[in-house]
Amino acid sequence: MKTVALIPARYASTRFPGKPLLDLLGKPMIQWVYERASAAPGIDEVIVATDDERIAAAVRGFRGRVEMTSPEHPTGTDRLAEVAAQLDAEIVVNVQGDEPTLNPACITQAVAPLLEDSALPMSTLRAVLPPEDLPNPNVVKVVVDRNDRALYFSRASIPYLRAGGDPTLAFKHIGLYAYRREFLLQYARLEPTPLERSETLEQLRALEHGYAIAAPLTDWNPISIDTPEDVGLALEWLKIHG
């Protein structure tokens, strides 16, 4: 079953313009992500999807594959769907372009539920949530059913823990997604939903339209570079593990 990893990358960013081209130990960040995604077992190809020629030139510079997309896409999912429509692949993985510490094995882990259940349209990952992050709206939480299917994603503290509540029921959502290609194309055409707009969490669109999302547990805790202040942590990690 052909599986392709797509990395959506844009130059314009409110908090960190030009982030994909950030130099990390002599490589642009997009190269770190590309190389780590390429090392994932079961991945047949890695493609960067961008609307910016500066990013495209950098990818070509390290001999990666890049596809140009429309600059009008409101979300990374829409950018992925444009490229996925032209692919001969059964599964498409959405790899975040701002995680140079990506664990390649986690891509395989995210894809696994789709290989195990032919009726499942998409999957993602969850991790143990530090208790101090429960009230943090910048950390997305997920709760799951007994079959590791997502029940809800939220920026709020879910589940609400009354006195004696079990804090291990709350998990951190890891934003790595695997889709069946045909579902991804359909998903991008679905109307945005009320909960999606309220939480500004695009994955809620799938749940609100009645689609299941697998969310297996991983021990990977990514270091995302969202602002210039995040760079130091990523550099320290790369110096040791890169």
C-alpha cells in the first residue's frame, strides 16, 4: 500500500515569518523534517507542499521533491489535498514542517491503524499529558474511547477532573495525521463546523461530520518551533540526537 508523507510549508507566518528556512546547525528546518520523515519505515515518498518559491528552492537544493500549490489555501489540509489529488497513493501522512525533532517511527505508528482497519478514514497520535499542561489552551487535549478512537479534542481542560478524578484520562494531542487519500480529498471539501470554529481545531470537522479518528498512544514528545523563543530547545536536542 503506497504511503506518501506530505509536509505543508509556508513562508508567511504571523509569529515566525520564514520559519521553514530557519538555519539549524547548517541545515534549513524543512530539510531536517524532510530527512527524518524519509527515514520512517513504510514511507515510499516525501513531498514538500508550498506556495513559496524560496522554500521550493531550498528543497530542490537538498534534492528533495517539492510541489507548488495555490497561495489561496486557508489551511495546511487544503494544501495537502491539492497535492494528494495528483498522487498515486493509498495513504497520505500530514507531517508538520516545524518539528525538526520528528521521530520517524511515529509516522509508522500513525499509519498502523489504517493498515489494521480498512474502514478507518484517518488517524493521529496522543501522548501522556503533564498535569501542569491540562489548563494550558496552547496544548491541545484529546480524550479517547476504549478502542483508542478520539471522542473529542479541546484547548480546554478535558475531562473535567472533580475531586478524586483520574488525571491519566487526559492526553496531549500530537498533530501528526494519516489519511486515506480519498478521505483526505473529501475532508478538504467538507464545510467547516461550529466546534471546529469555536476551538480553532480543524480535526473536529471530521468528528462533527461523523468520521472516526484513531489516536494511538506514543511516547514521542515533539519540540515544535512556533516562535523564535523555541529555537534553543530544538538546537540542544539536535546537537545530541541529530
